[in-house]
Amino acid sequence: MARARPNVFTVPPGLDFVRVTVEALLAGHLFPLGSQSDPFHLADLVLNVPTRRAGLAFQQAFLAVGGRQSVGLPEIRPLAEPGDALEQLLAEAGDDGFIAGENRRITPLERAFRLRPAVAEWQARIVERRRADGENAPPPALAETLHLAEALGRLIDEMAIEGQDLARLATITPDEYDPSRFDDYWSLTRDFLSVAARDWPEICARLSVEDEMAARLRRIRQEARRLARQEQGRPVLVAGSPGSVRATAELMRVVRRL
């Protein structure tokens, strides 16, 4: 059953956030976790943290604050990591993070090389137009093409983070857009954005791949839906995340009501 009031805790600025959080947990100020004489009184806690590095910091803080007392650590999950223990083992077994039943996750570097042909075609059209106008336009260098492909990949990730549909890029226009008042610059820009809006989803579908960022955000949303749907017998805490990413904010809204 959801709480009537949100369960939110803050740490004053200037204090060691990780250590203060761990001290509050061990003192029982955040959750009734059982008797401290039981070395496994933290074992049921699921602690979601932003990154693996933050997870390591929490592990070290538990050891430092616990002193000589032997204490079983909580289950510390970097956000967007698979929630199920078996899934986590499968995820860490392969270099590409493949999990059975999911599309292969594609890295930003591979994505840039996959986008390169479409970006090169766009560049070629610009070169042809400039040569038709009498300019001595050289062909673009491979490094320039890859640089543009990487920039387009970052835009794809930003759209995913903001929960926006890539298809919007194919039709986006400035406010009060009037073709008669704009030169060819915006038309060329929109053609470039169409590589992300149209070509990239087709490439992903053909190769059965998924962006790393899209996969991470999808897992966060799946975890939020799972927690909202199931009766949660274990205490859950999200620590150190500002909730600036929509998917993470969705998870935090669910957790604060548990």
C-alpha cells in the first residue's frame, strides 16, 4: 500500500552525504531494519545509487561506519542496472552487456560508425550544391563525418533522456517559421536531423540493437512499474540522485510512497 505522505530524507549541504546516509541507516532513522545485533539486519535493503562509483563509495562507508562489527551489506544497485540478481549476472557475463531476450546494446562508438554513411550522404549533397554554385568545395574528411555522427548520437541520447520522440526532429521548425524569410540553412539542418529521426530507428530495427542510453532508461522505467505494481516486502531507498532524468524521477516518485 502506498504511503499517504512521501518518505523523503535530505542531508544538509556541506556534510558527507554518503557517510551521513549510512550512519542514519545503521541507526535505524530511515527504516526499521531490525536489531543491530543481527549482522544481516541490512541484507533486505535495496539501495539504488546513481553510478557504480557511488555504489563503491557506499560500500566503503558501510565498512568505515560499522567499524569492527561484521555487517552484511544491503543490495546496492546502480540505477538502470538489471533489478533481478540473475539478470545482473547475465548482464555482467558479456562485454556488450547482453541479456537474454533483449536486443544487443550498441555503444556510442559503434553508433557513430553506423550513422556515418547517412551523414556522409548528407555532406555529399551539400558539396554538390556548393559546386553547382561555382565553389571549389573539397569532399569532407572522414574525421569530420565521424565528428558529426557522434554529435548526432549525443542528440539521440538527449532526446531519450527528455522522453521525446525522435520523429519530431524530422518536422521541427523555429517559432514563426516562414520559408520565404529563411535561407537554405534551416532546410539543410532539418535534413541532418532527419538522419536521427528516420535513418537511426531503421538501422536499429534492421540490426536488432538498442542504444545504451535507451536501454538504461527503459530499465529504470521497468523497475518503477514493477515497484508500483507489486507489494514490496523489502525496504527500498534511492540515494544521491537529483531526479533530473525523467525516468529516474518516475522511479523516485514510486519509491517515496513505498
